[in-house]
Amino acid sequence: MSVTEKQKKFISKCRTVCIGSVNENGFPNIKTMLYPRRVEQYKVFYFSTNTSSMRVSQFENNPKACLYFNNTILFKGIMLQGTVEILHDLKMKEQLWEKGDTKYYPLGVTDPDYCVLKFSVDDTEPRCYRI
């Protein structure tokens, strides 16, 4: 099942997204993040985050994840299921680096606490669309 044009438009208008991970006891954890730094055909989404974050350690232990884009005013949303890969590749980090990131990563693009989350949609899993 691929994302429709209507769904792509909905996702592109969101400024934040909730990302879900699974903790060491098998319970879901949700965190709101800024809109992805890069989106590839609405199948791959890239986020910047802190290597030291709880979320990164959870994805290292269990890569299963979900993204939930929502509009709280319209009470509509889209959930995508997939997996997360943690990237430390300097080239990718440079591509996603934005002005002002030194606020979170004071050592710059090579800061060891700066990494990239690559969320890939799993086409074999059902997706929930509610728009």
C-alpha cells in the first residue's frame, strides 16, 4: 500500500511527528520530534537526534518503530510502521545539518552526541490512515 497524494500533502503540512519505540520491557514509548530533515518518496524519513538519548538505545535494542503525523485541530492522523536504523555516517550528518544545530550539538557536525535516525516504512505491515 503506497501513500496517496492526499496523504503526502497531509504529512508535508505537519511540523511535528510522534515517533514510537519499544522499551526493554516491551512497552511502547512515544516522543514528539520536529518534522523529518529529509523525506524520500514518503517511504524513508530522516531525523537528527542525540546519540545519548533514551530513544537511540531503544532502537539499538529493537528497531521496530512507528511515525504518527497528526492534525490536532481536525483530529486526523496517519501512522506509518517500520524500522529505524541509527546512522553515524559523516556524509549523511553533513547533509542533514542545519544552522542552529550547535545549540544541541556544540561540537558541530562531528559531535559524537549527534546522529541520524533513518525510519523506513515496512510495506509488509498494515498502515493506519485516518484522513
